[in-house]
Amino acid sequence: MNLKNSKFFKRIQELRHFSKEKIRKDREKRTHVVRALDMALNEQPCLDREWFSPEQSPPLQPMSPRRRMKKTRCLKRRTAADKQVDDNSPYYGPSSGENSPMPAEEAKLQGFIQLNNKTYRVECPTRVLNPPMNVDEERPASETKSTICVSNSRYAMIGKISKTLGYKLVKESKMWNILWSDSFPGVELFKNMKRFQQINHFPGMIEICRKDLLSRNLNRMLKIFPQDYKIFPKTWMLPADYGDAMNYALNHKRTFILKPDSGAQGRGIWLTNDLKTIGPHERLICQTYIHRPLLIDGYKFDLRVYTLITSVDPLRIFVYNEGLARFATNKYVEPTPGNANDLYMHLTNYSVNKRNSHYELCDNDDCGSKRKLSAINNWMRRHNYDVEEFWSNVDDVIIKTVLSAWPVLKHNYHACFPGHDKIQACFEILGFDILVDWKLKPYILEVNHSPSFHTNEQVDREVKRPLIRDTLNLVSTVLADKRQILKEDRKRVKQRLLKIRGDPPVQRPRLGGGTSKPKIDAQKGSPDAQPVDVEPEAEDHGPLAQQIAWEESHLGNFRKIMPPPDLSKLDYYTRFYAQSHQVSIFAETAASKKREDLARKMRIQLEEKKAKQQQMLNGKAKRDARKRHTVLLPRAVREKNRINFFRLRENWSPGFISDAEERLRHTWLHMRAEAIRTLKITENIYSNLYETGLLTNTDMVVYPHLYHNLQHGYDIKRTP
């Protein structure tokens, strides 16, 4: 018998359901009574639906928890102007309106509550509520919880700090406010972003984050502004600048440091005094080595300066006041051919020096192979250096480096985000590697678009955790109302799909787009300028003004370097925006094409000269040419030839061999062996090797009798 189909089981289920329903109704009734008491005793304003007269007291209706929560939420959002109070209502006292003799703050609210079949009269003063908000005015910042996606980041610290700041961690498929990624995202992600979303990378920032592109931009700016852009070591991009580098090496005895064009963490870096050892086809970045760097305790070091860019149009740059100084682990000596391979002396990368046994871990600020910038500042003050002037020079290097790629950054940003009018769509933390020479002059080495946020040491935790926290506090995500933006976007899509003809669509002002033309004409005093009525409040509370005000009030440990506070510096940097000599940003310049042509001709001349020398030495010009042709074949062709060769060998069968030729071959082999034995060729060679000391262990094992005779002083050349 099935128990679930029995009458007894069904009766038990009905009783359980009846008891649960009764308990729920009693709980709702008690909740309603307690809430009415709280509202009366706390002197809170109540709506007319919650106050009843003795004659019109409706029965208490049970309310579900979900409905009660929804009603409570609606009550919080409503204002005093959402409902008009009737002066003749029997539930309220005299009105606190404009014609009432009683002031608004002294108005009384009268009503009745019903408890245990008894009615009580209560009286409490009304609260002066905020005036109604105009629908046309700009809504305040969204009160909803901001979300962040850290699925594409390998640093758990970012998610933990975001949760402490009130962010909610979501997946990439959700409607996130901030997306934090370690790598450059694709263009499709940029194009699909909403107007309230931000991402931690700018499109086109690779122009200064790859070594070869950074060198190209800085060299171009150096040609345009030769006195202002001496902020980096002399750099060549091989093989395009192979001829220029060789010409410089012939006239200057310098040490060169060679780096891969897109490497990281110190991989593939080496030093040389002779550029002739470099192959003419290798893709490398060649720089002059700064042989007199600033030393602390005898060690070379560089500075990791964290820079935050929140906008590219207009350009806004912030530098974090705290950073890292990475030290080499072997004491510095000027490079020589003997110590050029000592990477622990010449390189300051943490990924290289952490493998050295001399790497020093220290919690004190004045020791260790990795220290804070505040410790470096204290050391400079103790040695009577001007710290403020030094950091002013560092800020100058950072600004000029970013300005070298500013046209590309601006073009890519407006191409990817044409509709972002509330907040900036991107922000980015860059790690600038700065090397300081003995004159305290900073040089830019490289820029990292995704600096490491690992916290393996105490100094990392003291620097990187506040950096992430201050960055998330400074970004302007909270200024965008997610619900309002989604509502506007849905309305605009609906109008476009249904082709509703109404008011012409309002052009959304581009954030940071600058001043309109009528206003510029009015400022310049143009005769054809028309008077434009600009509301000061709307101008002051625009999206860009709101973002600037937010950033200025949430700097944390950041300092703003662009735009600079000094007007003279602002005029100085303004001329770098107009890069008039730059051609299309996607095309090569005429100078670069000419350099490549010269480098190609020089490579051909060197290869021909080398081939002639090889021909004079060996006399095998055809074989060398054939070998060179084989090496230059593409890999796919070589693989195809190898497969065809093996297929031919599988189907190969030996040809006919005549008996006469085989007998003749055996005769010649016998004659050769007899000549070797009679002329004692083996003994002569063995004796010569023994006398010169070139005899190997294999020779001793293969010919033990010859070695034994030589050990005992016998002449194996004459012995029969």
C-alpha cells in the first residue's frame, strides 16, 4: 500500500498547511500592529490609508512579506508632494499650507489606531519634508550598489578591496559598472559597453606600452622638439635603424643594452660593446647604456611610479605619491666585457633579481632589495638633494611620454565610445619605470600597461593595497545612474524601432568635447557672434564638471599633474598637443621608409661581402649559395619538402648490382687495407697523437696494444 495515497497522510498534510497559514496570519497581524505603534510613538508622518476613524475603520487585511517589503520601499521614495491632503478630511487636523494660520513645523497630525478591538486617538507633529524634485532636473547619483567584474584579473587583492568598498562582484556577462582586466580587451567589448560602464584600459594605450612603439613615438617627438624630449636614452629599432646604430657605434665607444621589442620581466636583455655581433635580421631595441646611474649603498636601482589616467580628452593624469624602488642584488661596477653578463648587477627587474641568493628581504624602510619611494625621498633629503625639484622632473617625463601618444589615444577613444556622455568610459593605472643618473636626471625606460599587483612582501602590501583603494575611490562610476541610463537607452531603441516621429532627438554632448562654437565666438568678440544664454548652474553641474569635482575631492594619496596647477606649465605643455609633423597615425612616415631602405641596402652589401670572403677561403660558392637559399626558405616550404623526401624514401627500391662490379669493389677494399697495414698509417697517426697529447679515451680503448707499447717505450712506427 502506498502511504502517500492514504487518507491519513492527506489529512496530516491539510492540518500542517492550516497551521502554517494561521501562524503566518498572526505574525502579519502582530507586525502591522507593531509598525503602527512605532509610527505613532516615533512621530513619523503616516499616510491616510494607515489612519482610520472609529466610523470608517476597515478590517486589517493580511499582507504577504513580499508585498509588505515592496510597500515599505515605495513609502521611502515618496515625498510630501506625491499626495495632496484634503483639508476637510476627518482624519487630519488643520492644513499646514500657505493659508493656514498655523506654521508648518507646528502642524498636528491626528488619527486613530485600533488595538484589540479598541480605538485609540493619537496626535503627533508632522515632519517638514523635502520639496518635490523636478523631473527635468538632473537626478542624483545612483543609490544602487555598484558592481565590478574581476574575472579577467589574476590578483585576488582587487576583488577583496572592492568588496570592502561596497562593490558587488559579478561575472562578465552581468551588467557590471567596472571591468578590471589584466590584458587589453578586444574592440567588440569596447563597442558594446553601456554609458554607465568603465574599464581599466584605454584603447590605443599600447602605443607607449610596447618598447618598439614607445621608442618610435619618443623618437618622433625628439625630432619635432629636440630640446624638450631628451627624456630617454638614445634608442634605435633594429633592423630598421641598423645602419644608424652601426654608424653611431663606429664614432662612439659606448656600451649598448639590447631588448626584445615586446618582451617583459627582463627576458632576453643583454649588454654588448660591439654591435657587429648582432644579426642584421634580428628584431631588437638597442639603447645606449647609462653607465653612471645614481647609486644607493653601492647598488643600482630604478623607480616604479604608478600613474592613473582618468581621461584623454581632456587629458587628466594623476601620480601616486607612493611607489617602489627596485634594487639590483650585486654592487654596481661600470660595464666591461668581463661583467657584461652579470644581469644581477645591471638589471633591476624584480623577476630577475629574486632568483639571486643575495636578494634581501627587509621590513625596514632603509634596507632591502625593494623599498618604498618615501624611503628614497628620506635618503635624498639626508644627502641634501632637492626632492621637490626631482619629482617635478619625474612628472615632466610622465606627461611628455603620454603626450607622445595623445593623438592616437584621443582618436581611438572617440571612435570606440561616441556616446559616453555621463562619465569617462576608461581609466588606467600605468607603471612607469624611471632610471635616475648621478645628476638626478630621470630617464624613461618603459611603461607597463598591467603592472604587477602581487603582494609577496610587506612593502608590496603597504603600497599596492592603498593604490587600488584610492583608484576605485577616485573613478567616477558613482556619478552615473544605471537605472536612468538603461531606461533612456530602451526608450531610444524603442523609438528607433517603431519609427516614432516626435521631437527631434537631442544630441548628447560628448564628455570633454570642449566649448561650443557660439560660445567661443562670444568669448573672442566675433562680430557674427550671437548672444547665447548659458545657465550657470547647468554649466557648473555638467558631466565633466561633476567628474572633475569628484576627482578633486577624492584624490586620496594621488597628486594631479595634468593639467598642472601652474599656468606657465600649462602653456608650456599646450604646444606638444599640436604635432604638426605627424602624418596619418596608421601609416609609416617617409623618414621611417627611407631608413628601412638604407638598412636593407646595407644588409645586402654586408651579405655579399661575407659571401665573397667565404668563397675566397673555401672556393665553394655554389654550395654556399645553395645552403643560403635553403635557409631562407619559409618554414612551411621546408616542412613540405621534408615530407616529400620521406615519402620518396618509403617507395624507394634498390637498383641492379652486377657481380663484376661487386668483385671489383671487394678487390679495392682489400688493396686499401693492405696498404694501410704495410705503410703503418694507423701506427704513425696514433704515435703522433700520443706525442702531442691529443689521444682520447676512445683511442686507448679501441687500440689497447698500441697504447701499451707506447707506455713501455716501444717505437710502434718501426716495430714489425
